[in-house]
Amino acid sequence: MKIFVGWIRINDTNIDYPVVIGEDNTEYLNNDYKKEYSITGSIFVDYRNDRNFKDDFTIIYGHNLKADLMFAEIRNYADKDYFDAHSTGLLYTGNKIYQIDALYFESINAYSKVYSLALYRNDSNKELLSEFEKNAITKSKTKVSSKDKLILLSTCNSSDTETRSVLIGKLTEIEESS
């Protein structure tokens, strides 16, 4: 099975990692992309998502580590100036390159319905976008519609175990890659 699904890079941050997908959401918590034990784990797509990023809404997880490693810098998006200065990135897949435009930063409960992917398939992003718009700590002026593909970067909040810091972005295909 293909486990490596892409590479994510958020401009002017330390977020610059391979992206994998497992059989479940625990496989890469403490394993690197080579499936070897690593306390830092990997950046990984929710196992229920399409590995080719064809879903309307894709969740990508990463640990919140000291020294701004993995997805630790996501917490900085609570600051509007930081949000605005680091609002773009790229997602490279086997055959496509997507631009990532940050839309919202939010702190959510680890048991939020946002993590119930079945609710947000087949053009169901309208409700999701409404929730993010209403609850966002910071947000961009980027135009977004319920037809756009969304990506959610999720990491633990360093202050408690039940809260997640999330960065929601819009994925726009910018070119086919070889």
C-alpha cells in the first residue's frame, strides 16, 4: 500500500514535511514516514480521507513539538499579524501541486464534529465554513465557497489535551506535476 501521499510546505515556517497516510490514525503518531519509531511521529492524513486529496475536506495531523517542529507553529496563527504574514503554502502530491491559502485559525475540542469526516463529504462544506467563520480566532479575506476543497491542519494545544489548534485552508490546484 502507498503510504507516502505528498509533501506540505507552509511559506516562511518550519512546516516542511512529507505527508503519509496509515491504516488508522494511530499508525504514524510515533512512527516516522519509514514506519520506524520516532517520538516526533509523522505528518499524516486522516485515514478516512482520500489519499489523492480528492475529498472536499481533508484533515492532516501533526504533533505540537518544542523548537517549532512538526505542526507547533500552527499555534502562532492565533496572532493576526503572524496569520497574515504566513498565509500561503504548497502541497505536493504524486501528480499535482496545490496552493494552500490560510482561511481560519481556531481552537476546537478534540471531540468536535469537525473530525467526523462523514458529515463533510459531497458538497457539505457550507455548514463547515459557516462554523469556522463564526468561531475563528483569526481569519483571512480570501474568497472561499462551499465548492472549494478545504484542508484542516490539526495539532494538540500545548496547554491541555482536549483542545486542538487548527488551521483551515483552501486548496487550489496550480499545476500537474511529473
